[in-house]
Amino acid sequence: MTNSPKVSIIVPIYNTEKYLTKCLDSITNQTYRNLEIILVDDGSSDNSGKIADDYAKKDKRIQVIHQKNAGQSAARNVGIKKSTGDYLSFIDSDDEIRLDYTEKLLNLYDDEASITACGHQYKRLKENTSKNLYQSPLRPRHKNESKKAYILQLLAKDGRMYSCNNKLFRASIIKDNSLAFDIKLNFAEDTKFVLDYLKKAKGEIKYIPEPLYIYNYGTETSTVKKSAIIWKNWQISFDNLKNWLGSNPSLREKFWLNLVHLRWRISYLRAKKRAKQ
């Protein structure tokens, strides 16, 4: 890119002192340097807040916000309000990113793009295993294919579009449309945010099939495992998806919506099985 836009990286923090240093090292050592790093300490009772403050003393790009515990969505929303960057990225405090994460996602942007995304490295901490996910290219949208049908097909086929963590968003789209994470949800709130964003965005999705985001599964503060074994949470998420689709979907959109529902049922059963192990 010819200019040097500012990228705001927003990190909600809650009792992750065991992982936070690696997370922050991976952010502060990014090859792309024009960063605004916003750390939102969401009422941590361990040393996470102190670690965040110590990093802020060493790096002027970092600002720390301490607040009473209000949940991850509320913390992300505070970060959005405080941000001044041209682009936004959300990193969980028990995860890490590759050192070229920001640079590569930013370089994907062109006049057609409204969001860029990358693959995951999926680490199961308890099993000490690692696997790279979503390594195939993302097919472009067909000329006469509706954007909603295209997105539903992506949701039905794999999980690369569900998370907010492996993506770089245009700040203008978020702020001009007053987009925020739904604080009432405790499951798939980031999926809803991504879908709300894509509904407002006029451009295309650009994807790089490299595992630039490192997702650590099985940390002590992770709520995904517990919330994923409650079918009501999946159903609420599916109802949000139907509302996003609207009242007059095409036959193709209905077809992919039904496949998403089937995929989510299978994912729910797998989550229940993992929870018993």
C-alpha cells in the first residue's frame, strides 16, 4: 500500500496472565509498525492488569483501559469507541498472531475489499497438538450470485468466517453504521458481529490461506466449551442468522441456510461429545 494507515488492535483481557505475555509480544513485535494497541482489562482478579500496564510503560502505542467486569463483548465495544485507526483487528488475550499478521492482512486490501481474513493455527493445549485450518483459497463470488447466498455457502462449508479474530475490518464501516458486539449473547456473538458487518459492507472478502492467527483451545478462561453444549445457544444464533437473511430469501439462500443449520447441529453434537472426554 502506498500510504501507512493506522491499524487499531483491540484486546479484551480477563484473567489470562498465563498467556498474556506471549499474546502481547506477538502484537508489539509486528512487522507492520503503525499500530494503536488498546488493551481492555475487564475486571481481572489476577496480574493481567499489571502486565498490561507494564507493557504500556514500554510501548507508547499501547493504551490500557481498566473497567469492572462486563464481559468480552462489552470490552471489545469499549475498544471500538476508543479506537482511532483506519482498520480494526480483534485479538483474544490468550491467543497469539504471527509477526506478519497485520502486514499481510493489510496488503490484501484493494478498492474492491471490505474485509480481509486469514487461516488459523489451532492449538489444543491439553493434548499438546497443533493443526493448521482453512488452508484452501476462498473462491470469489460469482457475478450473478447474491452476497447473502455467497456468505451462507461459506458458513455451511467451513468455519473460517465465524470468528472476528482472524480478520481486519474497515473502521469506517463499523463506526458509520454504529456496529457493536451484542452484550446479551454469550455464544457466537462474534459471528453475529461479522454478519452485521458484511451486511453493511459493499465490497468483497479477500482471504489469505495462511495460519496467521494462533488460536489456543482449552485455556482456563475459555467459555466456548461450556456455551457450545447448550443447544439453545445454537438456536438463538440461528435465529439471528435468519433475521440477518430477511423475510424473502431466494431458493438458493434457503438451501444454504438449511445446510448451515445441519452443520450447526453436527457441531453441537461434536461439542457435547468433546465435553464428556
